[in-house]
Amino acid sequence: MNKLETTNPQLIELISFLKKHSRKNKAEIWRTLAEQLAKSRKKRAAVNISRINRYTEEKDTVAVPGKVLGAGELDHPVTVAAFAFSKKAVEKIQKSGGTCLSLRELAEKNPEGSNVKIIG
């Protein structure tokens, strides 16, 4: 097993969960997210709301292997799952009619990972 670059216990547990979920459901998307989350904090994704707005359409589901930040505007409802959210990002996503989920919640709701875009 590769050595993780993170020491955050919640993140280590999430990475382990995603890898097991990937094997169990034969869904490569969860393994990809786990690998991206296992990188050092400097290399992990930090995605602004403006990028989510640019690359999604109404009712899309998005997974972010890192943190969602509040810069920009969101003009349509989307479901966003991420490891962490800034307060402004949560406000803007909910204001547009969208929802915020943890990556674990998304994996449990959608075990096959179908129709999920990775942005990061």
C-alpha cells in the first residue's frame, strides 16, 4: 500500500472508505477521488464556485477532491460533494437551490458513481 501524504484522521478514514467502496461496487470514480485526496494539501484541489458554474448545467452532480471556495456566482442548482466547504460556498450553493454533501454521503447515495463529474 502506498504511504499517504496526509495525517488528518478523517481524511485517512474517507480515503479508506472510498477505496473499499470502489472495489465493492466496481466504480472507478471512487478510487480516483481517493487517490486525489491522498495527495499533499498543496496538491489537493481548491475549486471556486465560478468554476463549478462554468462546467456544470442545472441538476448536475459534482465531486470535488478537496475544498470548495466561495469566489464567483452560481446561477443554477447543482449538487456538490467535497471534502470541505467554505461558509460562503455553502451559502451560495444553497442560495442557488443546490445542495452540499460530503463525499461519503455522495458515495452512499450513488454507489455506482453514475452521472458524477469530478472538478478539480
